[in-house]
Amino acid sequence: MFVAAALALLATMILTIVRALSGPTLYDRLLAANSFGTKIVLFIAVYGFLAGRPDFLDIALVYTLINFVGTVAVLKFYEYDDSVGGDYQEDDY
């Protein structure tokens, strides 16, 4: 059953990479990359269970933190950039 889960994760990872490469905007590509990172974390957890190595969960947690920080960093970098096509308006509070 876990082998089927690993194969299903690999199939969805391939579809996510296709979406990341064909995304029309930066935000679509970033969402696909973040989704791919989440699928990698799930794959590491399933592989760790299949291999009998529970310490792989620690690696998966570290990868989760790196994925989150990387996503926030890219969004912060492009927050003020005009090249992504978004209309950024500063709040007048």
C-alpha cells in the first residue's frame, strides 16, 4: 500500500513540474514549486517508513522549513517588482 502511495506521489510530482514549467505567471510557478516541495516532504516520509528509517522524518521537517522560508523570500523579493505584472498599491492607513 505504501509503495502505491509512493508511486502516486511520483506521478503527482511529475504533473506539478509540468505545471511549474508551463505556468503563465510567476505566482503560478511559485505555487507549483511550493506544491512540489510539499510532495517531496511526503515522499521522504513515505520512503523513510518503507526503509524503516524514522530519522527521515527529521529530514522532511527541515525540508519543510526550507520550502516555507524560500517561498516567503521569493514573494518578498517580488513584492515591489513591476516585472511580474502585478499592480502593487501601498495602503494609505
